[in-house]
Amino acid sequence: MESRINKNLGIALEKLNILDFPFLIIGGLICNATLKEHARETKDIDIIFDCDFKKIEEIFRKEFDVVRFLFFPLSNSTTEESFSCFVKINEEIIHIEGRRFLIFNKIKGNVYKLDDHTFKGVPLEFQIAEKIIAMFSIEIPEYKHLVDLYSFSVLEDSFINTELIKYYLNLLLSYKNEVKKKLNLPLIKLSQKIDINKKFEGSFLLPFQAQYNYSKEYIISELNMWLPKFFN
């Protein structure tokens, strides 16, 4: 069976698994573990956590060949402090990104399997809730979020817990808007519908990576029939 991630990314994931601080994987690796052939290609690792950045940097520099470690504070477009770390594995640069969630202890992790790797990540319902919020949190979101959300929408109903998605939607929206208030920024307002003419940034070839030959308009129209179930 063809591997979904390359060898060096897998090595980085295994090394990350044994680091001594609490975190959960989020993003592309979970998409690949759950959506299989309908996941986009991923070349990095995303995590969430709630601990000191200096501690994380020290741990990374001890366990990885760190090329660069960058810290990013809150900004107009982000509601979490974050880091971006570039590590070298077999002469390849692997990117590991992390976001600090102060509600980390309210997120219960799930165990996922991808190729021969096992890792602990956010619940699928949390991932879906974040993708929904991404549609409305900034004026021009990334196209990858739309494609991922469509892939989640066509999963069998038994695969996801609708009530848990509602819970995480409310939890995330409340948390992110508290940060927005502190920064004196406009609050995020969710909608049951995505504007059919909404603009996105990123490659419009992404659906082909997920093995879809659909237009942006078709994907939005299908999602607009799926989203209302999380607002009732």
C-alpha cells in the first residue's frame, strides 16, 4: 500500500511522539489518517498545546536538529500564539507548527493510525469545528479548509458525532471571540451558509489532490446543505 506521508515526515512524527510535553496533533495528518484518498497531500506537522514556548524550544533543540525556531504573538488574523520550527532529518527540512490553546485541557484526544505510525490528535469533531470556523473567521480563508470540510461532509454519518461538533463549535467560538475582544477586533460570526461567491486563497488544484473534479461553487453548494445540522 502506498504511504500517505514521506519517510522523513514519519521520522519527525515518531520523534515528536516521545517528547516530554502535552500536545495533540491537528491538521493535515488527521485528514490523511481519516480521509485516506480524499485527503490533500501534507508535508508538515501541526500541533496544539498549552505550555511555555521556551520549554518547547529547549525540548526541540535537544531532540531535533533545529534549523530555526520562530515565535509568533497574537495578531489581527490569529487568535492563538504560535511557533514555527524547521528541523533537518536526513538532509530534508521538516516544518513543525504549533499553536497555544488556553482551553487545551478541555480537548480530549483520539488515537490515530497513519501508515505505520500511531499518534494522539484532536478529536475529529474538533478538527471539523475548526474548519467551519475557518470559513468565517477571516475575509479570505485558505481554499484548503473548504476542500477538507467537503471531504469531512461526505463521511458516513456514523463516523462523526454531530452533538460533539456543536460542542466544539461553541467552545472554540467563545474562546476565539474572547481573544478578539481583548485585542479590540471584530468578533467572529458564524453562518449556516457560505457565500457562493466567497473568495479563497491558495491553489484551486487542491480538489484534484483529494481526488475530486468539482468546482468551488459545487463544493460550496454541497456544504450549504450539510452545515445547518450543526446550528439546530
